[in-house]
Amino acid sequence: MAREQSRVYIHADESCLGNQFTDRDRPGGAAALLEYWSDETWHRRDMWTSEASTTNNRMAITSAIMSLGALKARCTVNFLSDSQYLVKGASVWMPGWKRRGWKRKGGPIENLDLWRTLDRIAARHVVTWQWVRGHAGDPRNEYVNDLAQKAAAELTTAPAPVPSGFENWLEREREDNERYLDFFEFAPPQEAAG
């Protein structure tokens, strides 16, 4: 998606429908908005995937694997998610597990297969993991939440980045719901300052 050492922003979210049930399938979705600033504009792509029966935690890790794996060259990535499990797991727990031979003091590591895959894929990039509060008015977070819920409900997948619908979604939210009227898109702070 981006050139060598480009700064890419990934906004990711997950959904699992029917988490309260243990006796039936719980369809899940993971989604990501990938964006980078170039030529005085944002360039955006969307991705999403689904599983017929899963958990929120598995879908959170999947959102990172899917989106980081889509980057064709080494990038500096700001990865934003409202999943504390993912952000803390990738930035704090995973390095400790690796030092201990992929072991955890309190027993087996849940979702070990996904954590190992994420570790391998994230190592290709320079990733800053950032937690954002979910459902707190960040339009990018709300957008990927909608994508993840739709993927879970429809069990659809866009395994490679596709043109983003973020701008159209944002315009509909502004017109129909009078939301995000104060959201303006400028260059990211580190780009604007340089």
C-alpha cells in the first residue's frame, strides 16, 4: 500500500455477535482503515474479514494481522484500536512471553497461534500501538466498528485493501445524524510540523 518507510495509520476494530451465547455460533468480524498522507491528501483503503464462530479477542488480533500483513514495504505504523487486549498484548505482554519462550506465568497463552503470527508480521514494521476509547466520537473508530459489525453479520471478507468508503460514510453521518461536524482532516501532526 505504501512506499518504504512511509507513515501509515491503521484504525482497527472487531465485533463478535452473540458473545453472551455458549451454545451456538458467535459470528465475528474484524476491520481496518489504512491511511497515509501524501500529496496534501489522505489516501485510504479498507479491509475486513469474518469468522462464523469466534471471540472478540481473536478478531482484535486478526484485525492487526490482516492490516499489517497488507503493507507491502516496511512502514512506520501508528496502530489505533479500542481493544486494550490487543494494544496491551502487542506492546507489553508479547515481548515478555517471547523472552520466556512463549510462556506465561499464569498458564497457557490464550490465542497463542495468533499472537505468534502477529509477532512475525509486526516485526516487518515499526509499530506504535495506541489505545483509543471506543464509541467516544472518533469517526475513524466508529467507521471501522461499523465495518466489523457488517462483516460479522454478513460473514463477508475483503482480504486485500479496497478503496475506502470512509469519506462517503462521514458525509452521510454529517448529513443524516449531524455527527462529526467538527471533524476536519489536516495533515497528521508530525507531517504538518516537518
